[in-house]
Amino acid sequence: MVVVKANEIQAQLQQWVEECLPWAEKGETAGYIPALDKVPRDILGVAICDLEGNVVEAGDSDFEFSLQSISKVFTLLLALEDHGPEVVFNRVGMEPTGDPFNSIAKLEYLRPNKPLNPMINAGAIAVCDLIKGNNIEEKFDRIRNLVRKLANNPHIDLDQKVYFSEKQTGHRNRSLAYFLKDVDRLDGDVEDTLDIYFKQCALTVCCRDLAYMGAVIANGGKLLETGEQVVRPEYCRMAKAFMVTCGFYNGSGQFAVEVGIPAKSGVSGGILSSIPGRMGIGVVGPALDDKGNSLSGEMLLAKMARHWNLSIFV
Ligand code: GLU
């Protein structure tokens, strides 16, 4: 990995970071997870990584944050590798919901009672239940190893405070999981599955890690330096499709129109973007809009997409 700091792209990114940071004042941190409520709002960082592994960073790019919903992309990839699409999409659908990320509404009245997609909480919990392993430690280890490998960073680990905070207060996720068990959409023990889900959400990264992961997905699942095929290209293609249709929850349509790149947000304020055949982008800005997406992060991506013609809908 070559980290380029002082060049024109870096100066341009730094200027855009400064222009977009004030948007953070209009947002709120994810107070429903107590550990995330304590994070400062006035942070904005970005890293971009091309398919050769060249990285450029600006702003608070070293700031560390938990993956939260971004982890759903990686458990989806692992579940697809473990079982193939038929089993995975028997468990979760492929359609956007138009609902908030933690909504239970459609789970009850749609038939069959299957989460509409793997990017909402109910869908991600159902996918988590599919991860192979003899016990919860082994299953979580496999998720962490995939994340480490895709990020080219063997040090990525769990933020224990964030994990415990969510484990103690994740009543909504608990209710989604127990409902899924009731309608036979979970095979394993409900609390075990939730434990893996809370842990994957608490894996801690920086913008550089996200940018690198986005670039590997943009590269069809091949590691940038070694060319090792870690995830099949067709599964990376599916992940990018879900990022476009469901990556920003009930803000996905607007993000597709205004920015137009495959991206997945998390309530820590992180955004993973993967631009097919071009680059990965990692952004963090902890102040969120009312849909749970980083406000200044979205603004920054919109600027980058506009000036660099990044939209895939050319
Ligand atoms: N851990 C979070 C939750 O389950 C993830 C949600 C998100 O990042 O959007 O509520």
C-alpha cells in the first residue's frame, strides 16, 4: 500500500472536507447506542484507494469508528461464499424497503415473513445466522478474518465498549431476532446470533480500511497487491447492487440520484463506497441525518462524485 499525502488530490480533498464539515452541525450522533452518543460531531475524514492500492487521505482520516451497518456487506459476502445465492436469498429478499433500518413493520404483514433485504437489521441478523462455524467464537472469527483480509489490516478488532453498549441496549434488534425465530427464519440460538451481530457491528476501522475494502470489492474481490481472489466476482457484484438499492436505507433513492455510487452507511457515521473498476472510498462523519446516514459524509461524496464524474449512472 502506498500512502500519498501531499499532492494535488490530497489538497483538493482537504478543501472539500473543510467545505462539508459545517453540515455536521445539522446532524446528531446515534444516541440510541450510548457508546456512540459520546463521539464528537465535528469530525470528517476521507480516504480513497485506487485499484493498485494507492491511498490518498484528508481530514480526520485516522479517526477510528465501528463498522455498524457497513459490516452487513461483509457478512453477506461470507454467507454467499458459505452457501451460495440460493440458500442466502431463500433467507432474505432483494428488495428495498422504504422503511427505517430497524423497522419491524413489514416483517409481520408480508408473506412469506422474510426480511426484504440483507442491508436492513432484520435481514442482516438472518444472514448472520447462516455464517458457518462450530460455535459463536468461530463464526465471529471468520467474519473478522474476512474484514481484516479485505482491508489488508490484520489489526482490525472489536471495540468492547461499543459491543457491550449495544448488547445491553439493543432491544429493537432483539425483538427483530425473536420474531425471526418465531417464523422459522433463524436456525441457531437467538442470543448467539445477536451476539455475533453486535460484535460484527463493533469491529473498528478507519477511513483507509474502508477505502481499501471498497477498492477490493470494486476489483471483483481480488486483493490489490497479490491478486488473491478472496470473494467471487459475482458476489461482489451482488454486494454493489445491494449497496445501490439499499445501502442508505430509506435514503437510498435520493443518494442514487444525487451521488450515484454503490455505498453502504453505518450509524457510526462511516460510509464504504465501491466504484466498479475504479476505486474505493472510505468516509467518516458521525453526525447523522434523520435516516441514520452521515450528513457531512454524504455532502462530501456528492462533491467528489460531481467533480470527478464518479456516478455509475453516466
Ligand atoms: N448496530 C446498529 C444497529 O443494529 C447498526 C445500524 C446501522 O448502522 O445502521 O442498530
